[in-house]
Amino acid sequence: MKTSLEVTKLLDKLYNLRGSDSVVLKEMESARELAEKTRDRTTEEKSALQEKIAGLQNDSKELNEQGKELIEVLKSIDKKKYETVIDRLAISFDPEALTEKLNENLPETIERVNNEIAHSEEELVKVEEEMNSAITEIEELGIRKDTAMANQEKLNEYFDLALQGNINITRDSITSLLEQFDF
């Protein structure tokens, strides 16, 4: 009795489901490896972003504090008091101009740093979401693999019983099991 090509393909698929190298298990392992790479990459990105944000927050704080302090120091300097030294040494020093420049540029600089902090925090949220998604996928794949292994054991049991001629299961049982494999 010659089996049709369709029956042969069906039997090949069923036989493949029985082994440790089954398509279902290989696909799960590939998906798990990809999710683990994503988790590792995003963990590193998260750490780098957290360090960047901490550094920027420190810069913003220091710009505020040092800027205010420098403005106060410059305001307290009487240029005329040091005029002879400044003129003789040809030093270009104008505390009023420096104070004016600080008042003009410091707020914009602080705002740019704060905008960079906000942008980095938005990036951090996205990276954390991607990382959490990967972690969830790893956990789900672990559960699905356990289920697939249990289903594979049941399938192998059915095969062994069928080969011995001692099988007494319903068609619904077999159909239900094969549906677990997306068959």
C-alpha cells in the first residue's frame, strides 16, 4: 500500500513533534534566545541612561548653584578698585559684562540640560518597557515549553500505545492534543 504525499508529510510532522529537535521546541528556543538578547541589551541601555540622567541632573544642579554664586561674586567686584592692575597687565576683565552674559546664557544652558534630562527619561521609559516585555516573554516561553514538553510526552505515549496496538483513545483526545501543537 502506497501512502500519499499528503499522508507522508503529515506523518513526518507528527514524527518531528516527538523528538527533542521538534520544530515547536526549536521555535520556542529561538524566540527565547532573541528575548534574552533583548533583555541583556536593554538592561545595559537602562544602566547607561540612568548614569547619563544622574550626570545631567548633577550638571543642572551645579549650573544653578555655581551660576548664582559666580554672579554674586562678580557683582561684588569693583572694577575701579583693580583698574591699575587690569590696565597695566592688559587684562580684559569686565565683571559687569560677565554678569550680563551669565544672566543671558545661564538660563538657556540650564534649560537645554533639563530638556536633555527629559529626553533621556523618555528614552529610559521606552527601554524599560522593551526590557519588561522581553522578561515577560522569557517567562511565558518557559511556561509554554513546559506545556509543550508535557504534550510531547503524551504524544509519545499515544504513539507507543498505537505501535503496540493497545491504544484506546478517542479521536477528540488526539485532536485536542494536536491542537496544542498548532497542528
